[in-house]
Amino acid sequence: MTLLAATNAKALWYLTRGTGVVSLILLTTVLVLGVLGTTRWRSEGWPRFLVAGLHRNLTLFAIAFVVVHVVTTVADGYAPIRLLDAVIPFVSAYRPVWLGLGALAFDLLLALTLTSLLRARVGLRLWRAVHWLAYAAWPLALVHGLGTGSDSRLSWLAVLTLCCAAAVALAVVVRLIRSGARPHLRVAAGVATVAVAALVFGWYRSGPAQPGWAARAGTPTSILRGTATSASPSPVAVRTTMPSSFDGELTGRIARNADGAGDVGIAIGGNVTGGAVEGVLRLTLWGSGSDDGVAMTDSRVTFQPVGIAGSYSGQVVELDGNLVQADVTNSAGDTIRLTISLQIDSSTGSVTGTVHGA
């Protein structure tokens, strides 16, 4: 069977995504406070030393979250990302350009950390130069997240990214207004800021926000093949109800993962074709390794028939080697017993078999 993710692997996946989003929020806050700090901004409730202290502590938090983001991304193992790829830009086999921008941002934060620890040795001038250069980590991280992240097309992330960009833009406007530079220089800086923002927005709308971005971004073919089974099969004649029983042929992909503690996860996705009902079947098992294979502790099965409104979901009720029985139910309460017989080619990761529904 295909092992897609153990329970621990799922936790790593969500932790990677969560720390990436939190890192962007923290880096945005650090950048805004840094820009406002250059204007000597303060209020009665927030004197300058509090602003400076908050800026320093948030920077440490941001670096810590970025480190966790890097470690969990490498440890997750779903994408072929090495620890080396997090430090050396543009050498990764996975989305090299967009992952490389994240590596550049990480390198800048590492340089900021090291020069801050060695500030007495490197001198104020070098520390200040690196400190200012570290502000480039924010736009690099933003584009990295949009280009590499799996949630780029989700509305909540788009809104969050827009809010971060708006906060930075507002801070830059305040900085330009209160700066002592000549008016034409301030206008030129403002125009450049708007132009860069428009360029990034246009790239996002035509790139990560559009279908097919995963392939264009440089996702390895092996991963694309593994997710291609989620696509619906060719259209068939539209039915309004499910027949009392049906049979079909299953073709799909399998993936397997396990951790050192013996926890395993199995996922199979494929198309059911050649019968009265065609659709997309997904089967996921979680459990622990045993002498006979996998001792299942949890499962999830979904079946999306083509041409019939609604989908069916449920759990495995019996697992005997490569024979699986599952009960799935739709929103109307109709239940189907699926009997799935699997033939697995572990060398290629392909799955074939038969599906009987009743």
C-alpha cells in the first residue's frame, strides 16, 4: 500500500505551514518597527526604548520561527528539500528559484544574528550595514512564501499577505514623509515602492494564483505524478442516482512514509473507471508497523462519483492484506459498502485493482 504520511509526518506538514505564516507576520512587524524607528517615532505610552526593545525581541522570535520552519520542512520529507538547500540558494531540486529566495532570506537573518553576537568585534559600521541589508529578508520571504507555499491560492493567505504588504507600504510612506530628503528623491522612492508592489502583485496574479503553478514553479515530476490522481476521470454520462451495485477498475498511485518510532501512514489515490459508476477514490490509513504489515489505528476513505452530485466519505471497516472494505456515506445519509482489491507495484509506486460498490 502507499504510505503518504504517518501521524507525526502530518504534524510536521502543518507545523511547516504554520511556522512559515507566523514567520512572515513577525518579519513584517519587525520591518515596520524598524522603519518607524528610523523616524524616531514614539508616543507617551510607547517611548523609544520600548519600541527598540520590542523590535529586538520580535527579531529573535522571527529568527526562531524561521529556524523551526526550515527544520520541519527538511524533516517532513515529502518534498526533496535538504538542509543544504535552506542555506545555499537555487540548488534545490524542488522549486529552485522560489525556494532559493527563502534560502537568501534565511542567510540574511543568519548574518544578522552572527554580526549581532559579534558586534564588539566586527564594529558598528559593518553591523549597521548587515542590519540594513537584513531588511531585504522580508520581500524575499514574501515572494518565497507565495512561490513555494502550497496555500498560495487560498483566499485567507492572499488577504494575510496583502495586509502585511499594506503595513510595510504604510510604514514606508510615513518614513518618506518624515524624512529630510529632497522632495524629488522622496517622490522617486515612493514611485519605486509602488512599482515594486505592482510588479509582485502582477506576478502573483499570473503565477501562483493560477492553476498549474506547481509544474511551472519547478516541482519535480515524481511529485506531480503522485498528485495527478486527484484529477477527475474523463466525463461520463450523467446519472441522478447511484445504482444498487457497480464494479470498476482502479488505477492510481501509492506513497509510503514511516518514522523511527514505527508510526506509519498509507495513502492511495486513483480513478475508478470502466463501470456503471466512475469517480475518484482516496484511501488513507494511519497506524503502527507490525510483522504482518500495518496495524491500523485510523482511516479515511472518500469517493467522488462523476456525474452524481455530492461525495461519499467514511472509514475502513475491514482490512485483510490487500483487501479493503469501507463504508462511505453522502450528505443525504446514503451508504455504500466499497470492497477494494489492490495490486501494488512498490518499485513504481503504481496501484491497480478492482472496486465493487453495493
